[in-house]
Amino acid sequence: MRCNERIRSEQRSVRAAFTLIELLVVISIVAILSALLLGGIQSATVAVANTKAANELNSLSTGLAQFHSEFGMYPPSSIVLYEVAANWSGDVRSTALIRKYWPDFNFAVDRDINGDGDKSDTLTLDGRECLVFFLGGMSKNGGAIGFAKNPANPFSRTGSNRVGPFHEFVNNRFVDTDSDKMSEYVDTYSGQTTPILYLSSYDGRGYRAADATSFLSNGPYLQGSATGTPWKSKTYQLISPGQDTLYGTGGWYDPDGNDAISDDDKDNLTNFSSGRLR
């Protein structure tokens, strides 16, 4: 009898040991599956974020095409706007650009272009601000309202006869990194603080190094080699800084990886690449 009890006791001990081992195995399997599931969720989340940001660039490209159809050329990626009428006469380049878009523009009128309540500012717009200004037009109550169809005063905020905006901007994504009351626009990545960069080729006349090098030390993205032809040489480059909020260095970009772009460039989205640069 005692022998049988001892055998049953030993069997229970063995069974308890197996149960513990089985429990550890199950825990290990659950941990592995959880890690795989979490990794899959994170990958899917990143993919969705990339797709949304890429769609934003596509929408901006549509707006730029509409602007080109209206004015016969793409926006510049640098210009100076003068609220004091007398100051236009000292800037041949900016005056000539405005005349190309609005041949009858009245340069003899003082204007409050940035809407800050005075008419004394000199506004130096980079490519990020040019993207918003030329696609959105004038701003009012925090939103873009396009340009007046008055050929002498397209910067007026009054009247309902208007052209544009050429893009449906989301107001809470406007930023003003240089505090001049001329907006830039960030992409759809959560927590993004760096605006979308626009660089114009001036309808094939060539990218201006000065427009790019403040943001991309090696200038616009090039194809073929470090001295090659710019991507989108006849139109423009749109560049989202990606989730790392950094533009990188620009310069030679090869889709096959035979280039020297920096790590900061690799998550950039552009209008000449499918998805991230890397």
C-alpha cells in the first residue's frame, strides 16, 4: 500500500514538473508572437504614415500643375516682397518675377502683404514660403484665400472674385519658422516641425543653388553623378524631410544606392521617388 502511495506521489511530482515546463513554453511562445505582432503593427503604422505624406506631395503637385495652367509658369522658390512701394525699384529680379505672373501689377501702392497690420515689411521668401504663398495666395483669418482677380492688385484680401487657392491647406499644419508671418507647411507625419521644401527649376532654366543650399548643402538632388542633371530638371523638386524632421544634404541620388546621400536624406519623400529615398 505504501509502495503504491509512493508511486502515485512520484507521478504527481513528475506531472507538476511537466506542467511547469509546459507553462514556460507557452509563455515563450506568447512572447514571440507578441513581438512579431508588435513589429508588424509598427511596420504597418510606418507604412501608413509614409503613404499619407506621399499623398500630400502628390496633392501639392496637382496644385502646382493648376498654378502653371493659370499663370503659364511654376512659382519661384525665392523672392522678396516689399510692402513699401518705393522699395520695389531696387530689386530687379523680384520685380521681374511679379510682372511675369501679374503683368499689370501696380508697384506704386503700399500693401500689408503678411497681414500684420502695417505696411513697412520686407519679406524674403524661401522655397518653403513660396510654396504656400503662390499656391495659397493671401491669408485671412488663418486660412488661404487665393489672389484677387484685380490685375493691378492681386494681393488684395477683399472681394470674392479670386483665383486659387490651388491646394486645400490644413490650417493647423501651417508653421512660421522665421516669425515673419509668411507661412510654411508641414507634412502629415505626427509631430512634424520641419516644413515641406519646394525648389523651382524656373521652367527648365535651371535650379538656383542659392535657393537650395540653405537647406541642402549639396544643392538639389541630381541623377547620374555628383555633377549630373537634376531630378525634375524641367519642373520642380518637392521634399518632405520625413519622420526624422531633417532634410539631409541633397546632391547625387541614385535609386539603386550608388550615391553618397546622408542618413538624414534616406527617409525623405520627394516628387521624383517612389516612397522613401531608401
